[in-house]
Amino acid sequence: MSFDTLGLHAALTRAVADAGYTTPTEVQSRAIPAAIEGKDLMVSSSTGSGKTASFVLPALMRVLAARGDASKKRDKGAASGPRVLVLAPTRELALQVAKATVDYGRHVPGLRVATVLGGVPYGAQLKALRGPLDVLIATPGRLIDHMESGRAILANVELLVLDEADRMLDMGFIEPIHHIAAATPASRQTMMFSATFAGHVGRLAEELLREPQRIDVSSHTEAHADIEQRLHWADDLQHKNALLDHILTERSVEQALVFTSTQRDADWLADRLADMGHHVASLHGGHPQGRRTRVLQGLRSRQLKILVATDVAARGIDVPTISHVINYGLPMKAEDYVHRIGRTGRAGRAGLAVTLAERRDAHLVQRIQRFTTQRIPTTTIVGLEPKRPEPSAAPAARPASKRFGPRPGGRPGFKPAGKSFAKPGPRAR
Ligand code: AMP
């Protein structure tokens, strides 16, 4: 399959060729033609799957269509608001979408793209909102601010995109999203991207989409080809710290992203690593935006070797030189594990994702393994082997028939793992 078969305008296939892409990814080949037809879409696809282009290219088709259609031309200078509105959970993700829009739109005459993001001054945003606009990319909170002051006009939105909708809801944006969607015309097209459409995300989809087409190319059950995963069992906190110290001083570490479960742990661990002489900073939701920007710049410019972060703060970080992701605190949600490890192994480089688990984390490890339907191989370091045996709660240690067989009176919502998880063997079936 090639980009020429997707129904894209020549200005866009040219830009795609400029970017060096020859073949559309799966999400692109499935979502782009349906989106161009005007269908509402519910799409599950993971980071690195090329999902950004799968909504940016159809969005640009709308802009190009309007350029050719005199009846859709607006009065010059009149504030008429964007044709396309993209909502994204974080500033980083919004900036990535904006960059992709400008890149893919490089041959679209006079393309006007603006961002409205939290944590940055209002001035430039107000200026952009006043002028004519094609594509607006916004984080929900700041957009609401502009709507309340009457600066953001959404009456001409033809396409609304919700990127990482599950994350936006996790961050408490349900009300803003409803409010924003209600300010756009009911006749609009809507595309919603989310790792899951279970629970409240599914309900939001029901409210916002009309006869949506479901496209599921989520690869949480596929191995990340470029990411090697390892699991170390630690006897206690001291042992866990010794493992971390050992791993961080390995020569193969270009840059490492270390995840903690809480903001306090992130600060504490960053201090501890700084005391040991590492170039390290912490990043979490409790920090002001200015610091966040500085820390990310430090990471990109390689002044920082280690970033200690929480899940929300690390969202959208795209730094190809991150060679290691280390789970120092385990994620409460299995999806977060997939998002975390996806911060490495980017741009075709190899990455290593190391999980440091204490015995009390065994259920979280189990949850991750069920979700990904993969075992994380257990590894030891010479001289730092755990003294206690591997916890028996880890699924790998139990026979498959017991693990996945019917569970009378079992927990509701128990999800049997896929077949790739159970090792074939005499006891497996
Ligand atoms: P995304 O999942 O949208 O974050 O995209 C992941 C990366 O894949 C980005 O760096 C894109 O530039 C790149 N990409 C997107 N589409 C393609 C394609 N068809 N072929 C090769 N690379 C692509």
C-alpha cells in the first residue's frame, strides 16, 4: 500500500514524501480514507504507530477543500475561528501535533496553525485567536479560559479531534471537553483517539460521536520490537536502590527516564541521585510550567542525563536519546507501563525498559503481564541477586491452567491473558 491510494491531495502526498515516508502505517491506512469520507472515528492505537498523521492529514484535507471552495471563503480579517480543533492532554503532545501539522501542511498555501496551551503567556495566543485560523491545537483548560473571555470562537469547527482522550479524562478534563464540544456545531465530524474505550471514555464517545467507525490497532499485546524489557526482583528498598545505582552507572546508559509512583518519591530520588553526582532533575505535576520547560530543554540538550518523573509529567516526552526507562515505582495502571516504556526505543533506536519490583509489587507486575499478554523476563545482576525466591504471585511461576482457567466467583472484570502469554507445555492446556 502507498500513500497515493488513500485519497490524499497531492500537496499532502508530497509533504509525506518529503518526510521520507513511503508506506502508510496500519492506523494511517485504515483511518485516513474513513476520515476523508467524513466518518466519525474511535481509534485505539499506541504511541509510535503514526496516529498523529492519521488525523492531521484528513484535517489538512478539510483546509485544502476550503481553499478550493469559494463559498467557504471567509471575510478577510473577520475572527471566524478554526475549521479544525485538536484537543490534547499535555503541552508536549499539543506541540508535537502542531509540529506535525506544520510539517505535513508545508505545501498547503497560507496554512494557519495556532496553539492554545496552559502554562504560557496569553498574549500570543490571543493574537492568533483574533486572526483567521485553519487549525487550532489546544489543551482543554486553557481553551476554556479563552472561551470564557469570548476570545475563542468555535462556531465554524468542522472537525474535532480528541487525542489521548483517556488521558484527558484521567486528568479531570471531562467537564471542559463537554463544554468545548458543545460550543462546536453539532454537524461537525469527530475523531477520538484513546488507548481504551472502556468505562467513562466509552460513555464520552457515545455522547460525542455519531455512528462511529471503530478502528483498533492498539499494540499493547504486541512486543515493542525495539524495546528490551527486564524485571529485577528486589528484596527491599535498599536492594532496589543498589540495583538502580548499578544500572544507572552502566556505560550503555545514554539518558535514563526513571519513574516513581509519587511526586514526593520523584523529588526524594532525584536528590539522592544528585548527591551521588548524577546530572539529574525531577519532573512532576507539582512543578510550575517554567521549570518543566527548562527541565525538558536540559534533557534534549543532554545537560541532564537522568530525569526522575511521574506518569503525568512524562507524558508526551519524545527524546530519542533516552536509552533506558526504569520503573522504580510501579505504575498503578497497566496502560501506564506501556506508555512509560514507549519513551525509549524511539526513532528506530534500541531501548531498555527495566522494572525494579519488590515482592509487594507482585500483583502490579501480574497486572502488567496480563495487559500486555507478555512475560517480562526476570534478570539478575551478579553480586546483586535477590536473596529471597521470586514471588509466587508472579504469573510465570504458576501453571497456566490455574492462571487462566475459569474462576468461579472470581473477580469481576478479570481479563484472561492472550495465548501468547501461556507457554505451551504439558501443563499449559
Ligand atoms: P506518532 O505515533 O504519531 O507519534 O508517530 C510516531 C513517529 O512515526 C513519528 O516520528 C512520525 O514522524 C513517524 N511516522 C509517521 N508516519 C510514518 C510513516 N508512514 N512511515 C514512517 N514513519 C512515520
